[in-house]
Amino acid sequence: MDVFITLVSLGATGYKKLLKERTVIAGFDQKLIEEISKMYPGRASATPSMDVFITLVSLGATGYKKLLKERKTMYTYLHEQLTQCAGKHGETVLKTPHNPISIAMSLNTIQPEEATRLGSMLFTRFVSGTRVIAQGEIKELHGHTFHGFGAHSECYPGNYLTAAAAIGMTKDDVDLFIKRLDKVLETCTKRKSKDENAQNNSLDVGTKNEEQALLSAKDGQPSSNVDQDIQPT
């Protein structure tokens, strides 16, 4: 609402004037300029701001408040559907009573590297609003090391993803998101089961080889899986 009031008070002329006022950073130390560049988000395009301005002016205060009311309804619906999806896959929706926009769901049944892959899979399926936080991620920015980068705590005990009930979201959007999330979680679960089965099979083969080697040694003959230079006594 503050943005709306500010843009209306500025008008198109005042807003365009602000757009012309650009900041240029120059210096003789290339390393310093590079460090400053890393700190800058790089969102220099005026197109998003202009889109917001045009949208808010066309909506007016009444239309904007209507969207805010609809967003609250969609938040409730998103929370219900996400809770059902989480329960189906052995996950839980985190309790965040002081956040009326975003909802977090645990990803404790998959490994951190698999959680990162899950985020990529959602993105390739045109789900760009979610954030997947992998446990133990470490990043270094401007000489500072951040443990648990992206999470709300350095020692958060697991992986999780967040989804927001944004303004303009519809029931169909929520249903489509849950459908795609459900399929991606199923894919990750199947991959995990496949990896575990392969590991168990490998252990079974190793155990059988050891048993065969012991039986061959008792019979006085070397096994093909035992070093041929070592003869039983």
C-alpha cells in the first residue's frame, strides 16, 4: 500500500524523472569494484517497477484491497493442500504463525543433495516461486562465511521448502503447484528407494563372496575371490 501511495503521488512524470537518475560506481581499484558488484543485486531494469506502477494505478485502492482479501483466502487453501501433500510423503508443514504469506514444508525424507535437485526439478516444471533450503549449505560472500545459507538458522536440523500465497494467485494455481510438487516428491522417493536397493544388493554380494571364500578355505582350495598368492595351511 505504501508503494501504491508513493507512485500515485509521484505520477508518471515524477516516476520517469527518478528512473533517469542512475548511480555509477567508478574507481582505480578493480578488486574493490568487483567486490561492490558482488554485493549489488543487479536488478537495474525499470520494466518491473513500471509494470507495478501501471497495475496499481489501473486497480485503484479498491481493486488492490480486493486482491489482498483474496490472497488471505488462498493462503488458507494453500496451507490445507500443502499439509495433505506433506502427510502423503511423510513430511510436515512447519508451524509459522507469524508469517501470513509463506508456508514451509519439511524435506527430511531426502538427502540435502536430493533436496537441491528437487528445487531444480520444480523450476524446470515452471514452478519458480518456491525456495528449497538444503541442510548445511555453506557460502562465502565478501570474506564472510555463511553456514546454513538461505535458512533462518545456522543449525537448522533439516531440509525444507517454502511456498508463498502471492497476490493474484488463484485456486487453479495452487492445484497445479501441488500436482507438480507431488510428482516431483514421488520421483525423489523412487530414486532414493532405487539407490538403497542397489546398495543392499551390493552388500549381499559382498557377504556371499566372503562366505564362499571361507568355505573354500575350509575345503583346502583357494577361492577365485581370494588372493591366489595366499594358500590355506
